[in-house]
Amino acid sequence: MSSDPTRFIEGVLAILDEGRFTATYKFAVLLALIDLCIEYTTKTGSAPPMLTTAQIAEKVIELYWPQARAFEGAGVLRQNTKGQADILNRILAFQRRISRQGYPLLHEAKSRDPEGFKKLQLAVEWKLVEMPLPRLQNLGDRRSELLYVVGWDAGLRREQVEAAEFDNRILFKAGVADALARLGGLLRPLILRRWVDRVVAINRDALHDPGVEDFLFGCDRAHLAPLLPDLRDIQGGACFYCDDRLHGSSEVDHFIPWARYPDNSIQNLVAAHARCNAVRPVSTDRAGSCPPPPAAKNPARQSLTSDRRSR
Ligand SMILES: [Zn+2]
């Protein structure tokens, strides 16, 4: 890989703009690679040299999970120009088996039916191995290995993938995992934007509402509200941004913006006035204008981290 970050980003954008795919899988796979590279970067800063197709399948399920809900009168949004994407259908079927009314949270569904989840994961893994993973990087007819090398060719059969000897590794080219982790905050919003545009284009007939991005990728704030009292305690009753006392209109905010990196752990959550949340400094390049990260400001957060994480 080129060590020039601009060239690397241009390469990823070329993959995004390649028009052969009918489904939205390539966006999901790219986001999964970025998120996994960030998650598996060690404390000393080394990104993982490889990932497995099982890990990618699990992450892809996580990304599509909330998208299998119905969107404001339009039903479940289509993610394929030819009907619904197979992965979405499978997730939807699993969700319906878990809960007839309402949409189950992923971690609840996993713990209620671990066998069913395992089956779903295998089916999604097969879909990814069959299609997007071996072809994602190719531009037109040109075969490219900008990001990674896989040990199988297109044309593999499902039984081969489920066999024990299947080599399920995605081996990153030199420097790629590190670049994905480092540039993830920049690439993520670009990928989300294109994914949203694609879904809007596919569902043009059914959509009148511009709130699709929040629906597909927003975090569910109602789900975070119960954490408010704990966060307020950790912060000694003060707003994270202005240090004044918190009163009625306080809310839970993501310190690293959700669109840049979707992290719901307590390390990344703060209690703040609604007004401070709205005007918070987002730039990190104006020295002194950014508050310290949550764990540095309130060390009590550390002890709560492990049991609060949703995964
Ligand atoms: Zn405040």
C-alpha cells in the first residue's frame, strides 16, 4: 500500500464508487473492516494483521440489525436493486422468531437464541465469502488487492466454507489495517453518506422522508437515557462540557461523535446540558478548545466499562 494517506483514501473511494454491486454489502463490509481494525488495535497501537470471515459476518449483522426495522410507513427499506438483500431477509426472519412484537436488541436476541444466532452468522458468512469479499476491491475488470488477500476464489461452494479446513482469513496488505484504524474517523462518514444515498435511490418510490440516515445509522438515544443518573454521579453532578450543575434538560452525549465511531461504551458517554451538547467543540485542532476525553476527566468511568458494554 502507498504510505500516502491521500492515495489510500482515494483508493477506498474508488472502491465505493465502483457501480457493479446491486446490494449495499460493500458498504457494510468496508465499515466492518474499519470497525474491527479499530477494535482489535492493541494498546501499543498495532492494528490486526488479519481478520476472519466469521468476525466480519458478526460485524455486518450488527450493522444491518437496526436496518431490519420498518421505516415510517415504507416498511423495511430495500438494500438491493433487485428486491431485498438476502442478509436483510435472514436478519429479519431471525428477529421475528425472537420477538413477534417489536424489535429485539441484538444482545438480547443473541442470549435468547444462541443456536439461531450461530446459524444466522454462518449464513451471512457464506454470503460474504461468496460475493463481496473476493470482488470488493476489483475495479471494473481489473483485479486489485488494495486492501487484503483472501485464500479462496469466487465459485467456492457453501459446504466448502462450512468445512473445518476452510481458510477463513482476510490477510491485510502491509500498512492497510493501520491505515483503516487511523483513517476510520475520516472514512466512516464518507461511507455512511454513500450507503444512505444508495438506500434512498433504491427506495425512491417509497420514501418521502429525509430522516433515513438517522434511521439507518443513528444511535437509539432512548436506549441510552437510563445511563444518565450513573453518568451524572460519575461527573459529580456537573455538565461534562461547562462544569455547571446539571438540571432537567440534560442528556447523554457521545464524546467521539457517533457518525465517526459508533461507541456506546461508558468510556465514550457523557452527561451534558442539551445546550452544551448542541454547541460542543467538535474540532480537535484548535488547541485548548476540546475537553479531555471522558476517562481522563472522570477516572471513575474505568471501573464501569466492562459490565456496561453491550457486546
Ligand atoms: Zn453545560
